[in-house]
Amino acid sequence: MTKQDEARPDHADGRSPRYLLVSRIGRKSLHQRWLQGPRAFDVFLSAYDTALPPVSGSGVRFEHRPGYKVAGYDGFLREHRDLWRRYDYICLFDEDLDADTETLNRMFALCEKYRLKIAQPALTWDSHFTYAGLLRQPAFVLRHVNYIEMMCPVFRKDALEAIAPLYGLGYESGIDLIWCNLVYEQPTDFAVLDSTPVRHTEPVGNNKAANGFIAGRLYEDDISAVLTRFGLPWLSCTPYIGISPSGDQTHSRLAFLRAALPLAIVPPRHPPLAKRVRMVLDHLRHIIFRPARNIRVDMPLSSQTEERSAPPSSSSDL
């Protein structure tokens, strides 16, 4: 691909957005919702389903790239480095997330306002979820936390450059337990954005077979392997600082506990009641007994230099 090919997509109004949303998509993708209305961001759709018809539009790129989710992102990051490095923030957004354009515009704007290294939108209370600490807490605009999950991370460009080799290690789960620790400097580096929630519409793990978790391979296998590789424990997802709508900041674990309590009584749509209660109680317990922390680690030299392979793409410059 030439440098001309890697230019930003053209917009009808001639503007050049500083934000890029990238998604690995198939036939059930909700990407049409993200494209409606005025956008402050460009979109790159990477279809793992090679039968999916190309998507076009102002500020939209499309490619066919078969393969797993993480391996596909690795191929995108390597092959389109000249493209994504032109943006200030890059979001890797799961296809089953329901969000309107205005919410995504505000998500990117918050990341820039607070100069966040890695962030994510909170999940609505009717979402399928893994970590109760990433469900929306209306008492806050955002919470500076120690962990950002793989579902919808928003990376500042320099942070993405630093953690990009993680995508080429061959793991389809667990690399999100590493990336904050690779770039951690201070408690305000990361945040879950409570004021821009999105809805996760599919059960967690619903696409696991398509991502290589077959023949006895489990998510936990990849998680254990990647934590061992970096010498890290599995850190709980807990907040350092909360910022209220009025701009006030709190470090109080009591305030965090109060803000999280409603999670235990909201309508338990997903997952089943007993599991949801257990996950929420785990989060409340972690707030009390496990204050937020990150452990700074470096990328092993072998991880930076080892050969990585991912299926090549077939791109459309639209």
C-alpha cells in the first residue's frame, strides 16, 4: 500500500478528524449505528467474514481480513501503521456494541480532554459484562481505574505504539491484563467513561469458537499463559479516582462503594441473577479490600522481535 493509499479518508466537509474507530466485523455487526449522524472520527471496518459486502461512506475504510479477532487487529496495526499513526486516539471497538455517533464523539473528546493513555466507555446496566466495575456509575463522569478491557479500548497513539506487540503474541485473551501495566506512570493514565456508556448486546464468549477457543482451548489458558509470560498477578479492576459531573475528585473508597451499590439492585437482565449478584459483590469487596494498583512491566525483548503472522487483507480505499 502506498503513502497515497494511507492518506486519511476524505470527508465531504474537508475536515480531518483526529480520532479513528476500528472494528473487526461480520454479518451481525452494529456498525451502521456508529455511522449515522455527524462524526468527529473516521472508521475502519475490518471484516473477518470474507463474504461481507464492502461498506462505503465519508470517512470510512473497509477491508476483508479473515482470521481471529486479536490476530486480525495485529495485522491491521502492522499493515496500516502509517494510517493509524496519523490519529491522536484509536479505538478498537467490538462489533456487538450498540452506540450512537454522538456518544462516540463524546467518548473521544473526553479521552483528549483528560489526556488519557487508555480508556473505554462504561457499559449500560442492561449489557452483558465480565467486570461489574466497568458498568456505568452515574455518580461519575469518569473513574480513573487500573484496568481497561479488550471489548472497546481507546488508545492514545503513543500508548498504542507501546502495547501493539501484545496483539502479535498469539493470545486471543488476556492481553488486556497487561497493557495498562506496560504504560503506567500515574493513577490518571486510564479511565472508564461513565458519561458515555455503550450497550454490549451479545453474551460474553458468544463468538469464542470463531476466535480459536475450540478443542479444549479455554480463555483461562491464554490468560494464565500471558500473565506468566509477564510475571504479573491477575489484578482486580478497581478505581483510583472518581470525577463527578461538577468536576470534584474523590479518592475515597467509601464514595466508590456508595456509587457502586446501585449495581446490586438494578434489573438483572444480563447475566442471570445469581451470577450478576456474585460479580457485583466481588466488585464491592475489591473496592474495600483491594485498592487500585498497577505493576509496571516492560515488553520482553523476544516479544518485540519474534515473527508474527496474520492473514493478509484485501483493502478498499473508500
